Amino acid sequence: MAANGAPILLPSTTSAAATRRAEALIPTPFGEFRMIAYSADPEAYAPHLALVHPDMDPSAEVITRIHSECITGDLFGSKRCDCGEQLNRSMRIAAAGAGIVIYLRQEGRGIGIINKLKAYQLQDQGLDTIQANVHLGLDIDGRDYAVAQGILQDLGVSKIQLLTNNPEKVEAFGEGPVEVVRRLPIVVDPSKENRGYLHTKETSMGHWLNLFH
């Protein structure tokens, strides 16, 4: 609901191969969000999701998190990565700042949960996250953010403050219709379980963490 108690009415359009299919108000531990499902297939089992704060102002520089699905971290609280903690923190920030969390179904940086578990086995044998993907013949990072840009356009948003440590997410917007006016860091303190993973993200993938220098 909007601040005045009226329902949010957002236009239904096609955005980057994903169309708005359904929406509902979802109460969360962080506050209420309008959850909107986007997919190319109207019967898609796992659509992309946008969690939009009821007071989101599309004319503002909207705080936005583009979060790729991580079943192990987001759902089961795995400590092998920082994904679950980043998602929770993003929800809290979006709730406080009338922002948006876009949840893209790109498990394991695009390799899927089965290959992700295979990669974890290789990591347990001494490979890092990059080496494991290469060993399996997979992309190091096969994610795409065009759908997220389309979702933001559908929501009427043209300027965002992007919650990310990943330079590729910033670069993905380039000269497109949605402008990243500011990057907001979202760094999680390393634990013994994810220290190696975060070290690889910073030193080999160029993520802006500043944890190991």
C-alpha cells in the first residue's frame, strides 16, 4: 500500500523478455513489500521477483539491490558464501530507504544448483570458486542483468543507487536507460567458512570488498 493507504498501481509491460505476471503485498521481517513476478512463460515455476517497497518513488534515485538466487545461502543459511547475509541486509536497507530488491533466478552465478554442488565438492578438494567452475567447463560468471534493467523500466525507475560490490553489475548498465548514479557497498565480514571464497572474489574477480589488502 502507498503511504496514503491507496494500493500501488504499476503499469504492466513487457521488460527484457520477462512480463509482469502477478503481484501481491508480502509482509516480511523487514517490512511490507509488493512482490511482483516476472517471466517469459506465464506458467513459469521460478519467475524473477521484484520486491518493491510501498513508498518507492520511481522519480527518485531508488536504492536497488539486484540479487542472484542462492538457494544454499538465501534459504538454508549456508556459511560458504555471503549471499544470505547480503540479501537480508539488502532487504533491511530497502525497507528503510523505500527501495527495491530484484531477485534473479541465476543460481550459482548462472550454473544452476546441481553444478554448484559439484563445484562445492571440487572446492572441498582445494580448488577455489573460479578453478572449480573452469574444471567443470562452466562460465566463471554467466549471469545477465538485462532482465533487471527491464524490470526497473517496468517500475518506471530511471535512476538507481545500486547496492553491490560487483563491478560487472555496474558496468552492465553502461549507457542503458537506467542510470547508476551511485554505488552503495554491501560488505559482509568474512567468517572462517567463507574467507577463501571472499578472498577469491576480491583478488581474482575484482569485487570491491577491501577485506584483504
